[in-house]
Amino acid sequence: MDFKQLEAFAAVVDYGSFSEAARRLYLTQPTISSHIRTLEKELGAKLIIRTTKKITVTAKGYQFYESAVRILHIRNHLLESFAESPKRMIDLGVSTIPSSYLLPELLAAFGKKYPDIYFHSLQSDSAGAVEKVLDGSVDLSLVGQDTGEESCRFIPFCQDRLVIAAPVSKRYLHMADRKVTFRDFLKEPIILREKGSGTKKEMDLFLERMDIPPSELNVVAQMNDLESIRKSIVNGLGISVLSARSVADLEKTNQLLVFPLDESVHMRSFYIVYSRNRILKPHVQKFIRFIQDFYKDR
């Protein structure tokens, strides 16, 4: 149960219509219906009876409505109490790398220009962030891969390159003194991201282009947490293929070595993703335009 579901239910009761609730909340009718179904399933009770001519709120529905309104009132009161003026909210899904290495600078710059808009961000891998767009949990997501979901629009806004990150050891320092290719690292212990990660997807595409079967890799670990991979490399567990942005700080402080993937002419992209079936609120559209302008020359 989340605030968006409560807002959808309260709006249907308030306006007596799924279509009007959708219009007021800048959502589609299927999204409103989905929120109501999820609530009814979680509560184990029918809240609204819907026919072709009208809707009827059940006794349980009215009972739940009173609680939902109180919860939303408390939420709004808290937000207003900590702000000098009412703020508009953007629910934002973010995958790992955008969350840690793009979002801080992006939100700082956006906040200076639009102090009346604030964010509720939810982090997951790229697949999970896209799923949050699909189920209406967020207004949009910033992700590391285009999953091909037809009901979503993917807008590339920033590019990055894949690199080999390696421990600072005599072996890899020696390799840094000469020109190497990815094949020189095939027998090295390698740490991979788990399925669902945009980096993992890009890695798979790279191996496919290089005609290298995954079975040729000397995989010593698969991890979902990027920070764990970074620390494992620094401590000598193995190498990994990561986004350059995600290891730039460790390279700068000489905690690991970075080797370019010269064989790859492909620059990985990060994407803004939102549902094609959702009407975006004006301040969400403003944020999308800001992102595109912010990274235009970066």
C-alpha cells in the first residue's frame, strides 16, 4: 500500500468517477483501476462496485476512505510543515549508477532553479525502475538500459563508456604500461553484476559483439550491489567491467586501475523512461526538459 494508491481511491470517491479521478491526478483510467484492484487485494475487501452506469462505494470502502483521507492529510501537513511554501512532488525511480553518480549533481542544480519541487526517489536495478513506471509507483525513472518495453518511452539523456576496473597490483600495473585488449583479461578473475542491471546488459552485448561466450570468463563472483563490487576490486578479488562514471573517484585517488575497452565503439546511454499511457504533470515535464538541457554538453 502506498500514497498513490490512497490518492487514487480517495479521488474516485471524491469525484464519483474513475475518468475524473484520472484527469485530476494526471493518470490514465487503467492506472486508477490498477491502484484500486491492488488495494482491494491487499485489504481482502471490495471497496468499490463499478458498473457501466455508475460506481458504488461499499461500506468497507467508506470505512477505508475515512482512514485514507486522514493518512493523506497527515502526509500533506508534514510536507507543508517543513516547507515555507507548498511544494510539488516528483516520484522518481532510479537505477544504481544514475542514483549514485548522476542524481546528486542533477537534483542540486534543479533544486536551485526550482526550489518548490521536491523528490521521492526509489532505487533499484534498471529492470526494477522500469517496472515502477509500469505499475504507476513513480512518475518517471532514470535507468541504464532500454528494456524495449513498448508501453514506455525511453529518452537517452547522458552517455558513458564501459571500462575494465582492476586492483592496483604489480600484475595490472605492468599491463597498464602496454596496450591491452579485453582478450588479455579473459583468464583474470572477474566480478559480474547480476541480471537486471544495465551494466550487465551492456556487458552481455559487448561479449556478443566480440564473439566471446560467457563460459570463457573466469567468474569469481556475481553481485547486485555496485559498492560491494568496487570494494572487492580495491581489495584484490578480481576485475570487473563497469561504467567509467562509477569508478572515476577511485581512479582519481589511485585506489584502482582503469583500462579502456578500445574494441567497443558503443557508448552506453542512460535513459529517462516514462509511460506512454500516462499524462505527465507540468512540473514533471519541466524536470524532463531540465535533464536533457543539463547533460546536453556533458
